[in-house]
Amino acid sequence: MEMEKTKSAGYLANHMARLFASGLQARIKPLGLAPAQFMTLLELWNRDGLTQKELVVLLDVEQATMANTIRRMERDGLIERKAHPKDGRAQSIFLTEKARQVEADAVIAAKTQNAEALEGLAHAERTQFLDLMSRVITNMRDRASEKS
Amino acid sequence: MEMEKTKSAGYLANHMARLFASGLQARIKPLGLAPAQFMTLLELWNRDGLTQKELVVLLDVEQATMANTIRRMERDGLIERKAHPKDGRAQSIFLTEKARQVEADAVIAAKTQNAEALEGLAHAERTQFLDLMSRVITNMRDRASEKS
DNA sequence: TATATATACATAGCGAGCTATCTAAAAGGA
DNA sequence: TCCTTTTAGATAGCTCGCTATGTATATATA
């Protein structure tokens, strides 16, 4: 039973994601951001005052993962937590001035990384690439949630 | 400057790779394997007695990453290290009987995971998906090596 | 040959993902 | 109202990436 890794979608997905992450990391490190922090900031730049739970749903990571990411972001002065007005268990997460200031540069960095990765792909290929990834994600997400 | 994460190749690549990894993990955990161990075993099932350095090149991970993966594989009784006959710095890595015994089941698990992920894609779409990922990987790899 | 450089591997320390488990508050039901 | 269940979050402990650095052996050069 042969298994050629260069023809395995899973192997390629892992390899590709690592290259995206390290490329993005190099670009945003000067801004004081790490990749998961950037992804979280994307949601917060869009709308402030979310709870940890809301971020978990938006980014589709486990609660424990988000708890740690948020802790590092607080440590790094990117966010502040305030008591939730209605729910004593929850906290609302707000951006600091520092986080607001890096938005433009960080978004440019991410767009540049994406552009570099997709270099040499025709417009239609790019569209299809995003579509195929979305469909594959949907396949696996649905299958995963079925089991719970 | 808007940034829609569902249209960002990097975001999708990360999400997809996490789903592949957790799907594979669930399937091979009963065999006593973790995902990175499986990827390493794919090379060793193909050819035994490789050095750590050779595995680093084949899997395109950092040397320190491979050193840790190998240590866990040794701990778990999947490999044994023997002194390299020609080079006093290096070690040759050999499979244990245990590692050989799980090959067939592990390969089936990985193929099943890939098949599930690609469900609903036409044959031509699957081919193109692998091709697009390969080209994107090449883009980023070349760019990364340029800088060193 | 003696020294300098390059290479193979180990280790420390961090980010980011995961599962499992705990606490405290909220919500629901008897 | 009281008790049970659910939910929000924290924490411990693991894998697997990474960078940076140290050590010992090989190799190359003066």
C-alpha cells in the first residue's frame, strides 16, 4: 500500500499552512504581533467588546486555545478585559490604542503574504483555490460536528 | 482596509490544516501514533536507516523539530537509533517491529482521511487542488530560501 | 599538522493547537 | 425556592511547529 506524500492533500495542507504561518510571522513580528494574535485582532478590529466565547465561534478554535491566545495578547498590551455587563461569568474584550495603531500595517502585511503565495496563479485559479479550500473545510467540519 | 478572513488563503490554509490534523489524529491515535510521527514513518517505511538530517530535508521541517519528533518516537518504541558507520556525529534511525506492524492500518487511516476531506470534489478538481497547493508551496519555499 | 570552519545533533524556550478537568455563575425545573 | 444542569472561563499537560544556542565530530585550509 504505497503512500506518496506529495500527492496527499493532508500533507500538502500541513506544509502549506506552515509556510503561510512563517511568512506571516516574519512580516508581523516587527509590529509586535504573532499569527494567532493577528487572526484574533481581525475580529476585534471589525467589532470590539466580544467575549472569549464569541471569538471561539468566529475563529473555530477550542476554548482553551483562545484563552491562552487572549492571555498573551493581554500580556502584550493588545487588549483589555472588562467585566461583562449582563453575565458575571463572561468578560468583554477591548482593543488598546496600541492594537488599533498597528491595524493598517498588519493588514498590509497579511495581504502581501497572500499575494506572494498566490503569485503565478491566474485570477480564475485563485478564485478556485479559495473555493476548493472552503469546500474541503466544510467537508471536514461537518464530519467532525456529526460525531459530537 | 478591509480583510475578510474567509477570502484569505492563509486563513483558509491554517483552518484546513488543523482539520486535517485533528481528523488524522483521531484515526491513528488507536494505533499509538501522532500525526508528525506518521509523516516521519512514511519516509522510514519507504527506506530505513536514514539520519535525522535526511529526514529534515525530506519533510522540510527544522532540525530541532525533527529532533523532538524522533525523541518521542523513540520513547514510544517506534524507532531505534544506532551509531552511523561513517559519521561519528550522526545516527541511523531504524524502525522497530511495532512500527512495521502498524503500517498498513495507518496508511489506510490517512487515505480515508484524505478521501473524506475531498468528498464531493470531482476527479479533475482533486487533481487541480493538489496542483494548486503544490504551486503555492513552491512559491513560498522559493521565497523563503531566497532570503537565506 | 594545526587551526578554522562547517555540519549533525541536543536542548531551552516560546507560540499555538489540542483534550481533560475545575470553578463559578446562569438558567431551568421540581 | 432549591437543586440540577448548562455555560464561560481558567488551568494542566500534551504535540508539534519555530528560533537560538551549545557541543562534538568532520572537513578544509594555512
